[in-house]
Amino acid sequence: MSEVIVVTSGKGGVGKTTVTANIGCGLAMMGHTVTLIDADTGLRNLDVVLGLENRIVYDLTDVIAGNCRLRQALIKDKRYEGLHLLPTAQTKDKSAVRPEDLISLCEELKDLFDYVIIDCPAGIEQGFKSAIGAAEKAIVVTTPEVAAIRDADRVIGLLEANDLNDPKVIVNRMRMKMVDRGDMMGIEDILDILGIELLGVIPDDEEIIIGTNRGEPIVGNDDSLSGKAFRNIVMRILGEPVPLLNLEPNQGLFLKLKKIIGFK
Amino acid sequence: MLDFITRLFGRESPGSKSVAMERLRLVLVHDRANVSPQLLQLLRADLIQVISNYMEIDEENLDVSLEKFEDKVALVANIPVKRMKRVANS
């Protein structure tokens, strides 16, 4: 049973592409075949985050226009067996991909892969509509900030209006220290506001930026906390009920003492 | 000195989180209402149905809206009554 999942957020810059790349690599690590589609035509980035930018020959718009066969546009990731990228064009705009094009393309891809994951562009215009139109499930990425949560709420409404019910949320860039001192909304607060189920929490981690610099998604890094968080998310997508990660690994002695005494 | 001690133990004034939550709550009440005028239409229809059990109302001029007062949002319904029904006391 193949699945088409869209990763969306409304607001830009919250981590859709990073989440897409890491989930894709993680699913491939678990032995599944995956295609990641970059639906952000004109502002493509999934290729650089995955470190595959030098291997693009054909793209999504070529497949749609009939300039090449689907297989020719798929880039095989040599590090992760089973992982493929379908990049999009950088020089065209979102009107090059109509909703019906993406729907029929995903139907075709479902026959070839276990998972098809669509990296949705920011905003709620045509690119968003095309991306969600082809999906069967949705993941909403947000950060613990007012603007991102507001946009996530709007997107959840639009998803449900398009029969994408029960979207799951990933909260990215969580800083537990700020939550502890009351300067950041916690997971419970965010879930309470959005009213949807949690898929996972990613800590705000420098390692993610370092991974992106290198074109190596963090999910493959065994030592990092954010890598572990992504691996847990992958397990939950596969249906394993993995408990939430403790995001406070290196608490100072003083903080621990405070907790023991009962302050905070 | 007391200020120093409270800060030492992490008991400053409540953080900016509560401000964020409160602002979000208000803004979402409005966003959600604006996004789905159907919701207010459904509510309107339900209101008419319930109230009509007790009184005859002017459905044409019935007005239901969400209004914002400083830090609260209120559901304001203006429902002109034409006639009261005679409800037998049981």
C-alpha cells in the first residue's frame, strides 16, 4: 500500500524542505522505496538540501511537458538505497504544474514506490493547491511562534476543506530552555491551539544547519538529538508508537537540582 | 534582594509565552470566523430554530457576528422579536 504525503506549512522558512528530506532519507534507511517531489517550482531547494543539485538533468516540468520519461527525471540517491528525487524547474513558475498533472504523476509513482512525499511551496496559492490536490495525507510543519502557528491553523482549515482530514503536526525548532522559563509555547500549548495530532518535535539544533551545509540530512547522523527526533518521526509514519523524545539532554546540575527541589 | 533570589530560582514575571498564547487565541477566533462564513451561517440557522420554539422572530433582520473587545471576543446576536409564544407553565 503506497502513500502520497504532502509536507506543508503556510508560512515559509519553518523547515518544510528539511523535514521532507529527512523523512525521505529516514524511510529509505528503514528499507522503503521513496520518491520526494519538489513542488516549489521556481524556488527549488530540496535538491540542495539533499546534496543532489549537481545531478539534475530533467525535472518535473519536463515530465509534464513530455520532454522526457518519468524514469529519466528521477534522481537516484547513491547514499540511501531506494531514495529518489523528482526535482522541479528553477526557471519556470508555478503555473507550469497544474493540479491534474501532479495527480496523474503521483498515481504513476505510487505503482513504483512505497512512499511519495511532496515538498509543498509556502503560501496558499496555486502551487499549494497543486501539491495538496495530489496527496492522501498531510504533515503540517510549524515552529513555536505566533506567525507560524497562525498560518498552520489556516492551512489545516484549507486541508480539511480539501478532504485531507487528520493532518499531523511537526513542531520544528523547539527550544526547551525557553519553554522552561515561560518564553516559548510548549508542545501541549501548540496542540491545544491547533487541535490536531502530533507527529513529532524537532529541537532547534545547529547540527541541522551543518547537515544542510553539507547536503547530508541529519537523520543519518546517529549522534545528534535532532537526527534521533527525525528517526522517531519516521517510525511513527510507519505506524510504531514511539514515545516523545526528551529534548533536554545536557541539563546543568543547577537546573536539575532546581527541579529536584521543586522549583519549576 | 528578593528580586535577585526569585530570579535565581527562575521565578521571574510570567514569560512572554502567555502573551503569545493570548494573542494567538484572539487572532484565531477571527481568522477562523472569517475563513468560514458558512460556520456563522450554520449557527444562524440553528439559532433561528431554537429561538423559534419560544418566540416569533424577524429572521430577515437577524444579525449574528463576532466582535472584538480589547482582550475578548464576543458572539453578538441581534434578534428582533415579533411576538412571544405562549408557553404553558408545567
